[in-house]
Amino acid sequence: MRIAFLLYKDFTALDVVGPYEVLSRIPGAEVVFTAARRGPVRTDMTSLALTADAALDEVDSADVLLIPGGPGTAELLADEALLDWVRAVDATTTWTTSVCSGSLLLGAAGLLTGRRATSHWICLDQLPRFGAEPASDRVVVDGKYATAAGVSAGIDLALSLTGRLAGDATAEAIQLVIEYDPQPPYSAGSTATAPAGLVESLRAGDLVVG
């Protein structure tokens, strides 16, 4: 089973690394990191890079395609070469997935038209411009398309996919191996529970984190 992770300048690290920690542990999984060119690709925080072992033109198929989000998404929404690649690989997949604003790239490729999808809360309202129906769920599955909300939700997405691909027992074993048992010290992980002022400050760009 081939799992392809797309990398691009200014992607968010956990969008990739979280799902990787889960999906790479599925028995028989073959993981490939791919980008426009081989080599290191810097995340949005710039201090970390992941290595693309294959260029896009070397990856023409995958059983699972995962597209992360991040600030770099915006620049790619009109990148027809990349969107053509996404469409071509999607034609071969069992699952086409995204984390965070990566769903906007799926939308720009025309893959979410008429489908329910989610994204990071700060850009969820952009999905309708691509014909998608926005949903605030942490993970949304519509056909073979599975989208996750912001950043850490990619771990939930990956565990859900693992259950579907390899069975519940395997998913549970991986969950235990990575000790995924969230007990956050704060309740600000959702717009439903975070202080209203904090949400508005982030929406307005008054508060910059990172």
C-alpha cells in the first residue's frame, strides 16, 4: 500500500508528521514524501524541513494521498501544474485526504464539488467557493475523500483511515503505541470552547502565533 504525502514550501509540520506517525505503522505501508523537486522542504516555521525523496513527476499513483495545509496553500491554489498532479494521482487512489487548509487544494482541483468537507476553522468559509459543503466536524468522510480540521485533527483522520484500511484492531494498536490519549491542559482547542476574544483576535490577525 503506497501512501503519498505532498510537501510544499510553508506547509504545517504536524499536518504531515501526525498522520505519518499513524499511517506509516500500518503493516505493508510504503510511504513516499513528494514535492515539486527532491530535497528538503521548509515548513511554515522555517526551522524544520522534511525531505522529499521523490519529485512529483516520479509519483504517478498512490493508494492514499495526503495533502497537508499551511500558509503555503494560498500560493498553490492557482498552480495548475500541481493541481493537475493532484487530479492525476486522485484517479488512482483508494483514499484522497487532506489536513487543515489542504482541503482547499482538493477543492481547487475540483475534487470536492458537491461534497461535505472540513478545514481549519479560520478558512472553513472558503470551501463553498470550490463547490464544497463546509462541515465543522473534526473528520469528514464523503465517498473516498476524507478531510480533517486543523493540524492535530490529522491524527484523528489517520486513525480513522487505519481502521478502514487495516481494521479496528490495528488502529487501536497503533493508537496505543503512539499513546494518543489527548488530555489538554486548556480548553481552547476549538472555537466552541475558546474565549471569544481569543477567537476574534486570531480571525482579525491581531494575535500572531509563530
